[in-house]
Amino acid sequence: MSVRRQMLSGAVLAVLLTACGRADVAGPVRTALQASEIAQRELRAAGLDEQVIDAQRLGDAWVVTTRWRETARAGHLVTVDAASGKVTVERYRSVELGPPR
């Protein structure tokens, strides 16, 4: 795991531990840490406990990539609108293609 990812994961955990009981964050979402916190809260509300592996600003939104703890091949892409804080969640699965049998 890269140092950047370790720092992001640690920071997300610290924020989550201190954020218990806070009101939902509405926009604007200015940092990757805020976007990650929003993504984690949204997934936990759906009963999912996933690890944040990346958060990037792409245009007018933050895209937070998470993965299932059991496997690195599946997780969710959580898009957080930077202006409003609105969240959309998409599931992903990576597929390994091998030689034909």
C-alpha cells in the first residue's frame, strides 16, 4: 500500500472516530478527506464496511474508490458532487481475463 493511501486511510479513520453524531455534511466539499468521510458514511448507512483506497477530484465532483475488505477485486465508486455534497454510488468488480480454455 502506498504512503499516500496509508495516510488517507488513517486520516479517514481519525475523522470518522471524531465525527460520530455530527450532522450530515452538505456542500461544498473541498477536500479529499471530506469526500472520503461522506462516502464512508453513505456506505455504512447501507450496511457496507469498505476500505477507502483513493479519492480524486474529477471536474465538479470527487470520486472515492472503496474496496471490500475480503477482496481487492470489488467495491464501490462513490461520486460526491463538490458543490452540493450529493452522493451517487456505483458497484464495481474487476475481472481477470486469461487465455481461452
